[in-house]
Amino acid sequence: MMNMQSNFILTLGYLLFLLIFSHPSSTQAQEVEDEREFDYERGGPIGPERWGEIKKEWRLCSYGTMQSPIDTSSQRVKKVVSSYNMYRKYKPSNTTLNNRGHDITLQWDGDAGSVLVDDTEYALKQAHWHSPSEHTINGKIYDMEIHLVHVSIDNKITVIAVLYNIGKSDPFLSKLEVNITSMIDQKGKRVDSGIIDPSDIRISRRKYYRYIGSLTIPPCIEEVVWMISRETRTVSKDQLKLLREAVHDYAENNARPIQPDNKRDVVFYGQGSRL
């Protein structure tokens, strides 16, 4: 009898192990890696307007009601005057730089920390760049936008976005310039970029927009929590040019068009009158 009980416990433990650890824990299984399947050419056969028609798994790109990016117009933003800060707890970790063809992605291979949203912890997985910006503020298009993608243990997604204007060099991007240069027009090339601290990405904790949207590339998964920093940063013309040269010609402008907001709530957290 004892052996039967022991075997049952071992079997149950093994099944629980499979259940927990077989669940995907990163966006690599969700975001499309092969850029040949889609592009950013407006009106083209595999451009943004057609993404939802290319594969049935991408139908949300055309028929979803919570798609991103959107414009955060001050006329419809609900302002919350609060001392609540965006709680991030990042730490240095090994990274890999990847030319995905449609963007340059910095992937943290180890534990790079997390962000806490509504008592749920989301682990930082990767960051990538879009130019021009995908999100707009009161209709203004910015020169660049970085997305920091976080995933919870149950595979929910939170993305923090920072917008950039042309100006002084971005110190964080400066650390990656040599490696990015080595992968110009080398789709699929991966480079070990060493230990990098994500805290070096300057993000305002006190002023940001928040709304529920989607991934901005296929399969356009929804129920993504977006937090867009209100404090804009600067990037140099040379840095922006380097990011564009690194990907293929068609993806030099790798920004998805603004999507219908469908009267979704957009909340601004912060003090002061500026939205």
C-alpha cells in the first residue's frame, strides 16, 4: 500500500511539473519572428491592412477591438492625480541582440527583474525599437519608440513604451551601437551583447498613460497592458539611421498605423496639468 501511495505521489508531482513548466513564459512563442510573412508597406499584399487576412491565427489584426497602437488624445484621457509610481525592479543580466528583419530586439537571457502591475509581477523579457513612433500623443508622431515587453507567469503581457525626439544621443542605445553595426542587413543574426542593466533605460515612473491594447505585430494578441511614459527622451539622427539601416529596406519605417480606439479608457497617472 505504501508503494502504491508513493508511486501515486510521484506521478502526480511529475504531472504538475509538466503542467507548470510546459507553459510558455516568453513572447517568443507569440510574436512572429519571420519578417517574410508580413511587412509595413502601406497598401501592399502583406502590409498592415492585410495582416489579419494572411493567417487565421492573425485574424485579430483585422477584426480585434482592442488593437494597438492608438493616439492618446487629451480630450478623452481620464486623469488620475496620484502619487502611485510605476513600480519596476530591474537588474543586470546577460543579453542577446537579434536582427529580426522587422526590428532590432534586445533579449534578456536571464532574470532581468520585473514590473508590478495591479499586484501581478511581469518579468522583463525583451526590448525593441520602432521608428517613427507607433503611439502618438494628441496626434503628434515622435521619431522613435522603444517597447519593453514583460510577461507574467500565466503568460499575460505588459509593455512599457518610451517616445523619443531627435536630439542628443540616447546613452542606452550608445552601448549597443557596435553590435547593431555588425548586423546591418543581416536578418536572423544574433550577437552576444553581454550584461546589460535595463534600469539604464530612462523611464518616468510618475507620469504615464495606461490602456488595454494588443501586440503591434502579428498575431496582434489582445489584453496587453500598455504603459506609455509621458516624459519623452532624445535620440540622435545617427542612432536612428543605424537602427533603420540594420533592418531591411522595407522595414526602415517599422511602425504600425494608428488603430481605432473603440472608446477604450485611457488613464493618465501623474501630477500637474500636462497630459
